[in-house]
Amino acid sequence: MTFRLLPKDVKFFDLFIEDGDNLALAAGRLHEMVDRFDRLDERVTEIQALEKRGDEIDREINRRLEDAFVTPFDREDIHELTVRLDDILDGIQAIAETMVIYDVTVPTAEARRLAAIIAEQSVELVAVVRGLDGLKGLDSHLKAVHDLEHEADGLSRAAVARLFRESWNPLDVIKWRDLYAALEETIDAAEDAAEVVERMNHKSA
């Protein structure tokens, strides 16, 4: 059986895909920023514009959801998925802005990998939202999001331990502890989004 997020409202489903694509683009911009660490103000501005576009898409999704008479998935699940995707985008913007505010000069290797994980998770989530129409072929993408979160969990713990083990400037310790927390929270938000889809999949089985 084929499901659509809203019957006779193809635009609603297209908006979810647009939301995912916008998220993946922002995550890619963050990865480029942390990896190359140049043109910081310009890159932050690009990410801020993508976050603003994400908010516009989310408002339209919620408006259509309010107007819909019938939905094949629970309204709460559809709304929560929108919120979780927005949480990731908000986290991406916060990370980019914080790096500039904290006057980071050279990102750590761990920060580069964590930013890459956010980008990789976002690509997997794009595949997930594209597969909502029918809820098929999602398992490998959902598993990848969880596997990446598991990698990030160990990496962030090791990164924080290294902050206190090595002779870092106390101010740098505070900066990087905050940044690692923001990176991990954003990665966790991606896993939260995956769990919403898993719940939707289970209810529709």
C-alpha cells in the first residue's frame, strides 16, 4: 500500500523534501566552514539564510497540517518530525555562530569529524523524508543515522577528556566544552528525527 503524508496535497509532501534538502545544504555548509575555516562571516551568513528558509518551510508545513482534514500519520508525529528537523538546523546555526563569537582560530580534529557526522546524518535524513511516501527502503538510512550518533558519542567523550588531560588554556577548555556539547546535541537531534520516522513506520505497519 502506498501512503502519502496528505491525500491530494502533493505540495505538502514536496515541502518535507524541501525541508530535508535545505537541512542537508546547511549541514554541508557547516562542514565546509569547520573543515576549511575560511570566510567565516560569509559562511555564517549563508547558514543563517538557510535557517531562515527552514523556518519558512516549517511554517508552511504546519499551516497545511492545520488545514488538513485527514492525515495518514498521526498529526503529532508529523509535527514532531518538523520540529526535530528544525532542531538540527537551529543547532547548525548555533555552532557556526558560536565558533565566530568564541574567536576559534583552529578547529580540533574532533570538531571537524563531528561536523562531518552532522552532514552525513543530514544526507541520510534527506533519503528518509524522500521515502516517507510509502515508508519503504528506510531501514538502512535510519540505521546509518543511529550508527553515526554512536560514533559521535564516543568521539565527543574522548574529545572532552582530552581537554582536561592536556595542558589547555582554561578559557579554551570552556569554549571547546561548549562547542562539543552543541555538536553532540545537534547530532542527537538528528537521531531524534530518525526515531520519529521509526515510530511513524511502526504505526503504519
